[in-house]
Amino acid sequence: MATTPDTSDPTVEFPESPEPAADRPRPSPKAVTIGAVCKALHQEFPDISISKIRYLEDQKLLSPRRTQGGYRLYTQSDIQRLRTILRLQRDEFLPLRVIRQELAGGRVEREVASPGDGRSMRRATVTVRDPGSLYSLEDVVEETSADPTLVRELVDFGVIKGEVRGGTRYFDETEREIVRAVSELARYGVGGRNLRVFRSSADREAQLLQSILAPALRSRNPDRRKEAIEALENLASVTTHLKHLLLIRDLRQIVT
């Protein structure tokens, strides 16, 4: 007896037009369906979904091959590109316009082709570790093309703090990337004074997450503390995505 496909399964993609089962694509090991992509990336990106992947495709960030029946087939190159996009969103909080520029500049190809050459994605984590390189004001300005006055303004309003050594203020990698992001906002007239609302919001969220995990974070057991830090990073990722969704919802009300 013939069976009816389960349309409630979110990992199943149905074509835009009916296609006989015998004609449906049988992807090679190098090309997989959108549902398989979701399953493959779910562990690293718990909030991944078919609708999110389709949205990135609508934004011209992904271009999977399509069969005549409308099925999307993703190659390993497509998956690596998607992974890069998701990491840039999660770890660097870059807007899609900037991510598009990064991809157009060959960021994926460079980092995949030369994994051992010392160049890697700028990933911001909450893990307790060495802060890495420190940058003077001149270094930050050179690498981000930001206005020096803007950087000083960010210090004055407490958006970034830096560390004074020998009379010179140095900034770590995370603060350098904050300057990079703010310089993008500055193109639209957003200044340091306007960013105090972001700073206040971040402080409140940090206090909330700290209160949730405070006992484990203070634990003397290294394994428990490590688990707490990993949980903190996961919570930070979830709350960031939630803020993004709430912002999109409100912005849609503005343009309608």
C-alpha cells in the first residue's frame, strides 16, 4: 500500500512542484540535501534550521545547486561557506552585509586552503585565556580604518576600556573588533554617546547570565568550572540570537 510522506518532518524538503519519487535526486556523497546539512551542523549550531538556511540563500549568501524538481543540493564547499557565515554571525556578530563583503574577499577560501598558516577567524569567546595580542590606538586605527576620535570617544563613554602600560593605552582583540563594528555604525551617524545603551544592555545581560551560573563558575572543581564556562558561552549565543530575532520583529513593524 502506498504511503504518504510525513510533511511534519522539518528535515524533509519538498520541491516547489510535484516530482515522481523515481525522479527524485539521489545525491552523491559530495552533495547533500538541506535537511542533511541541518543535521550535520546542529551540534555546532543548535539554532540552525531549514528556514534560516533558506533565508541566507534569499540574501544571496548561498547558492546551492537545484535539480529540475526544485531540490537543493549542497556540496562540501557550500557547507563550509555556510559554516563560515554562521560562525561570523555567532562569534563576531557581523551583519550580513559585512559577511557578504568578507566572503567576496575570499575569506572562506583563504582560511580553508591554508588552515596552518596562522590566519584564523577572529572568534570572541568568554573562555578564561591569554588575551592575545594588544594593540595601541595607532594599531587599532590602522587595522579598522576607524577615526581616532571615535576610538577615544568609545573609551570616554566606557564602551571599551583598554589597559594602560607605560603611559600608553592598549586594546585587546575583542575591543579591536568592537571598534571595527562601531566604525560601521558611525557611517550612519551613530556615535559613542549613542552606544551607551548597548553597553548598559550588555552589562545587564552579563549580570543575568552570571547569576544563573554563579555557583558553578566559583567552583574549585576544574571540570565543573569548565562546564560552566561552556554553558555560559552557549547561553551567550542563544541570547544573542534571541536579541536578533526581537530586533528583526520590531524593525519589520517599522517598515510595514
